Amino acid sequence: MLFFLYFKDLVGQEVTVELKNDLAIRGTLHSVDQYLNIKLENTRVVDQDKYPHMLSVRNCFIRGSVVRYVQLPPDGVDVDLLHDAARREARGG
Amino acid sequence: MSWAGPEDIYLSTSLASYLDRKILVLLRDGRKLMGTLRSFDQFANAVLEGACERVIVGEQYCDIPLGLYVIRGENVVLIGEMDTEREELPPHMIRVSETEIKRAQKVEREASELRGTMRKRMEFLDFD
């Protein structure tokens, strides 16, 4: 639940999603759900030459199960708020 | 995927916004399927009408028609909406026949197998 809420707060930010198949996609976070499926808008593929089939794709849905990393801008995160939330979650509250 | 009310469609992760559009589906085995999304569910199972597999080997590609497909969601990596106003592929790519692309795939597969066995032989020699 914590990361779902955390990503919900990040909607509208530029992120780079790196998938388990090594494909990395940069785009604006449009939405996220309880499975941490991600919808990105205005997407561009990192290393476009290696993935020519993605050329016309500008919006995509990414299944949560295939995500390796979600890269965020360093100032896009309130780390203290996240720490507090994690502590609360760990405590069971 | 969350089930959303009519207003929420614009903000939710639902695939509803891709219905009846041309989409690209990337599968876990590396295949690239294209077609019109006709149906989906919470597991990202999908029904693709007029599906074809786009096989790309180097600068060559071929679209192999498949018909009506039901894709099991666990195999789905990504579903992308293909913008019909943009080029689907870089202009330097060459469209070839199914026989030609299958031949190219075989060559590529054999080359990577050869690299694999050679590496195993080198590892046995323990060259560090």
C-alpha cells in the first residue's frame, strides 16, 4: 500500500522505468495501481536505436511484475516523509 | 488494474483508453505483437484482433499475420499505444518476406549459439 500511495503522489513527474528485459522508458507518470502497474505518457525509449519497434509508441501501460527500477529525479522525493511513512508501516500502524 | 468510474478513466491505469486502438504488445519471450485491442481484464489478459507478429532481425523486418489472439496477462511486459501519425519504424529498415526473415532469424540464432559454445570452451580452459 505504501508504494502505491507514494507513486500516486508522483503522478505528473518525469520518471524512467527500467524493465527486467533491460528496456528503459522515460516518460511522465500518468497513473499507478495497487499492483504497481504503471501508465506512462509522452514516452521515449532510452537507446531508441536498439528498439526500433517502439518508435511510434508515445503512451504505454507497463505491467508491475516486469519492472526492475523506477528512476526518479532526486528532488522529486521528500525523503523524510517517506522515512516516516515506512517507519509507521513497519510498526504496523 | 483498478476498475474506475467513468470520470476516472482519464487518471487510472485501466487499459480502457486503448480499446479499439492499434497497440504494440511486448511479451516476456521477446516477441512483439501488434493489433487492435478489443478486450482486457484485471490480469492484463487481452484480446487482439487482426494480430500480427513483427519480427525484426538487424535492419530487416516482417509482419506475420496471426488473426484473433487471446494473450495471457502473465506474459505481457508492456502494452503501447501506437500513434498512427508517427512512423512505426525508422525509414532505413527493409521489409522482407516471411521466408526471408525466418532464414535471418535462424542465422542469428545459430550465431549466438556458436558464441555461447565457444565461450563455454574458453571458460573450461580457465584463461582468467
